[in-house]
Amino acid sequence: MCWLWATISLCITVSNALDRTVKGDTPQKAQLQIQSSGVIRLVVLVIIYILLFRAKFCDPLATILPLLFAQVSLKLIEFFRKDESEPTKKDGDTTP
């Protein structure tokens, strides 16, 4: 449920930043707003998890382990992803 909240707040933040950029703000300012919002969301999620763990509503290992696995999976996928900028080889020729 916490990740649903984080995703919805990210969508709202990006939408607001895009609207402000269209109205005349700089893209750098919009990027800074999105990045700072990400830090705030992370801090709020950590606080929520700490409160849940202290109230013994959920098991910390069962909650944290899937989150860590997702991050490791994303890093592995990024590492093994084929670079799109490299030219492909067909019959010994290189094509851009």
C-alpha cells in the first residue's frame, strides 16, 4: 500500500512539474522539483515502515527482502541490457 502512495505522488509531482514547465519554468527547475520530491517520498516511506515495524504489524525481513530483490533485479537487467547505440552487424557489415 505504501508503494501505491509513492507511485501516485510521483505521478502528481511529474504532472505538476510538466505543467509549470509549459507555463514558463525552466526544465532544470522541474527536474530539481522531481528529485527533491523523490527524497521526501523516500523519507516518508522509511518513517512509515519504522512505525509499522515498531507496532509489530509486519515482519521486517518479509517486508524488506522483496524490496531489495527488486533493486538487485533492476540493476542486473540494466547491466545485461544491450547497448542501443552500438551498430548492429549483419553479414559482416555494420549499419547505424
